[in-house]
Amino acid sequence: MIHILVVDDQKTIREGLKAILESEPDLVVVGTAKDGQSGIEQVALLQPDVVLIDMEMPGIDGVKTTEIICQNYIGTKIIVLSCSDSDEYVSKSLRAGAMGYLLKNTPASELKEAIRSVYRGYAQIGPGLLGKVLSQVPKSNSNLSQINISQPSELQKQLLSTSSEIDIEDLGIRASKLQPLKNKSSYPSNRSWQSYLAIWLIGNTLLWTAALAYLKFKAPTYKSEWAIGLPTGKNSTNVNLPEIGNAYSQSDSPFSNSQVSDPRENYKFLVETKEVREAAASHLNIPVKKLGKPRIKIVDNTTLMEFAIDGKTPQEAYEKALAFQNALDARLNQLREQEMGQQDWQLQATLDSSKRQLQEAHKRLSEYKARAPVSSREQLQNLSTNIEDLRRQKAETLAQLQQITASSKELSINLGLSVQEAADAFVLQSDPLFQQYSTDYSRINAELVNLESKFSPANPAVIAKQAEKDEAQTALLRRGQTLLKKPFSQALLEQLSLNNDNSFNSNRASLLQELVSLQTQQKGLQNQAQELERQIKNLENRLSSLSPQESTLANLNRDVQIAEAVFSSTMTKLDLSKSDIFASYPRIQMVTEPNIPDEPSSPKTKFVLLGSSMSSFFLGTGLFSLWWRDRRNQQAKKEEKQIELNLLPSFNPTNNSNSVFNKK
């Protein structure tokens, strides 16, 4: 599939070409552009295989557009499709890098074949245009115009052919062969090998003279070296204050936090500061400029720092090293003292502030206790305990009440009386007078029954006994009403089953007494439960009224505790911080002491000789490469000149007017 971009300022031509080309299954028009600038942008975006471009367009013309595309997008091939067959247009297009130049009246079938040929890498020139290309050769004073022919013998055969039709594909002119020829003046001037040899000898003489002079006149210098290490351990102190809090002081390792800069970088900066250098120079009684600067190296993946400083003599280098190390130690101690002073001042200010806060908290607590009914939290705790005790007693009372109620109900069922009726019966049986009336009534009733069995109802004895019975009954009912304080009838008397059977009355009386006792206990328990509920309500109301005050008291107590903890911990930290003087500036451990050098550190004779030798080698290699390039350029120019002389006269451009495309 060949992707094609059409660039033309006329919309009708763009649309016509698109319709013609897309009729073929292997040709796809991926885009169109109306001028050179948009064409370049479309090439960058779409990366087409072949671009059909017009010569005359507004803005950037076809030649310039072709040149830009060929320079920046090597994989894209250009076919110029123009109305003009001007010699200048054809020549400029091919010089710019176009692989084909066709006229717009080219038949559609030939245009499609030309696109396929250019896509395969073959140049395409329209009929009658090849002569115009070759006719420019003698005028331009260039080598074979724009065409670099890799096989001149084949080209000679094609050009010398008597046929009036020239097949461009048979010429074997590919896109890689279309390039502007270099002017003869672009080749570097030719030099003989003797001139390059002379340059090499002069260069080596100057090089070795300078090297030997440096070794002879350079004053030796000596280097004293030493190394220090920064410990990685961490210290911590924890002081526990019972019922107050704890104070914690920690000194982390200076290398534990990756977000914090390496302390060795700080020490490196300190060594190079003006204060340290002046202190070291003052110790040696020399100017700062004469002291020099030490070379510092931070060893990777370690806690080490390496130092080195030069001197004119071994002893001078050693003394400079000691002076620098002592000056660094003194500066670090000074910085530590300054830091401790600032830290103590800050902690002391914090301590004073926390002390005032503690005093204010105690004052507020005392004032509140003096005016509030709640002086301690224990009061509410005791009140809550009492409420819980009362609730427990109430629960036990209700349990007993439930048990007695069940027993009373069961006994009432056995007697066939309600609790009230049983109470009434018990009251009546407990009264001696009522019992006497009941006994008399029972006796008279028995006697009446006996008389009625012997005599008729009209008998005076029966009538007298009946009157006595009525009188006894009236006295009994009147006594019952007096005792019960409610109407009392013979039916109620019979319902209560009150008779004079001693054994029966004794058992029934005990049961009635038990039932009444249970009833009494039930009422007592009910009253007790009500009293307990009343007490619970009172205590709960008191608790709810005292709770906000207790909350305020708890807040005040908490403020006092916090103030005490802050004050105590700050005071403890103030004491602990005095032992943590290496927090920001870790202590230094001397890994290796400054040494007295045995040999000079410079000049290094071996390095100077090796460098001179390598320079001499590279100089010779470079000059040999230049000579070899000149030699090849000379041979190339001779070959091109020979081809030009052999080919150009053999071609007759007058026969090109009838040239057409030959399709295979």
C-alpha cells in the first residue's frame, strides 16, 4: 500500500488527483495541502511514501518545499507535477532532491506507474524533459549535473543508443543517486605527503620541547593527606515522670534521613570558608593566599572524607594539614557552643512560659473548687455507686414482690376467694364477738331445724326459735358490717364459708391468715419499691445537675496535669540537651592522621611522558587521515572528469523532444 500526499494550490486539481489515484487498490491518498507550508506540516504528521507537489504555489514554492522535505524526511519521495517544462524548473527540482518531474497532462495510467516506480526507488522524468536535464551539464560546470551514476558503462550504452525513446527505469537512476554535485572548489587543497610529514615533525618538536621544559623547570610540590569519619550511631535518653509524663531526648544518626543533606557536605563547606582558612593561616603566620585550598573528597557509600593539601616542602604540607584540621575542630566547637546557647535560651523561654501556665491552671482549679458544690470526682463516683445500689435493691424488691404475688394468687385460687374476700373473712374470724354471734346463730339454727322436724311451723316453740334465729342473724350481720365497713349480707356470709367447725375453721383461718400476710407483704414490697424508685430519681437528678460541674472540674484537673507534664518535660529536656552537643555537628574521628609525604606529588614524570607520547600518536594519526582523504579526493576527481569527457559529447539532446515513458 503506497501512501500519497497531494500538494497543489488549486482545489480542483487536488480533488481530481485524489479521485484518479484512489481508484487503484494499492494507492491511498492520505491527505492534501494547498501550499508548501501546510504540505510540510502534513508530511510531518502523516509520513507519506510519495508526495505529488506543484512548482508554483503561494508562500513557499515547490522547489523550497521539496528541499525541506528531502532534508528532514528521508523516507518520503517527491514527484514534481507541474504545468511548466522549463529547463530551470526541472534542474532546480532534481537538485532539491525530487525523484521525478512530470507534466500535469501526463496520462493517468502513466502517472500511477510513475508513482509505483518512484516508490520502488526509480527516478521518473517526463517525455521530452531528460534532454533538458542533460543540456544543463556544460552550462553549470558541474559533474554530470544532478545525477551521480554508479555504473557509467551502462549509462554510456543507454545514452549512445540510437533509439529515440529512453526508458528511465532501464537507466537505473535511483533516488539515492540524485544529489547535487560538489563544486571542484569544495575539495580541500591537495598537499603532498612531504608537507604532512613536515607538519608532524614540527608539531612533535614543539610538543616534546614543552613537556621536557615543564619537567625541568617546574618546582616540585608535596601533598599531605588525611581522612576523617563521622560516626553513624544514635543516642537517646528517656526519663519517666510518674503521674506526670515522660521526657525523651534523641540524637539521630546524621545519615539516617535521606531528605536531610549529608553532613559531610556541610563540613566540606566549612573547610572552604573564610573563617577556617584565616584561622589556619593565622596558626602558620602566613597570608591566606599563600595557604592554598585543600582538596576534599567524599567517599561514596561510607562516612569518610579525604583531605589533601600541597606544600613546597614535605614539612610545609604537613603543617598546613594540621593547621586546617585544628581550625576545623575549633570552628565546629564554636558552632556547637552557639547552637547550645540558642537551644538553652529557647528551652528556658519555653520553661518560663510553661511555669506560668501551670500556675494559672492551679489558680483556676482552686477558685472553682471554692465555689462549686463538687470538689472532687469521687463525689460523683460515690453518687453513681449509691444509685447502682438502690437500683439493685429495687430489682430484688420487685423480684420478691413478684414471688409473693404469685403465692398469694395461688392461695386465693385454693380458697376460692379473692384476696379481698380472704381479707374480709380473716377480719371476721379474728373478731371474738363476731365468732360468738356466728356460734349462737349456728346453734339456734340447729335447734330450729330440730324443732321443725318435730313440730309444725305454727308451733309456738318453732315460732319463738325462728324469732331467736332472726335476732341472732341480725346481730351477726350488723357485726360483720361494722367490721368490714361495707354492706354485709347472708349471701356474703355463706360465700365466705364461715361456720363453727373448729377444725375446718382452724385450717381455713390459717390459710386466710397466710393469704392476708402475703397481701400485707405485697403492699409493703410495693411501697418499698416505690420508695426506692423515688430515691433513685432524686439521686439521678442530683447526678445530672452535678455532671456539668464535674466535667468542668475534670477539664481544670486535666489542664493542671498537662501543664505539670509540659513543665516537667521541658525542665528535664533542658538538662538532657546539655549532653546532646553533637546533634547538628557530629563529632569527628580521625581515621588517618596528616602524613609527611616522601615523594613530590607533581610534576609526575610518567604522566607527562605518557601524555606527550599519546599526543604525538594522535597528531600523527590525524595528519595521516588528512593525507589519505586528499589522496582519495584526487582519485575521485580524476574519475569524474574522465566520465564527463566520455559521456557528455556522446549524447544528442535534439532527439529528446519525442521521449515518452516506456512501461514494462
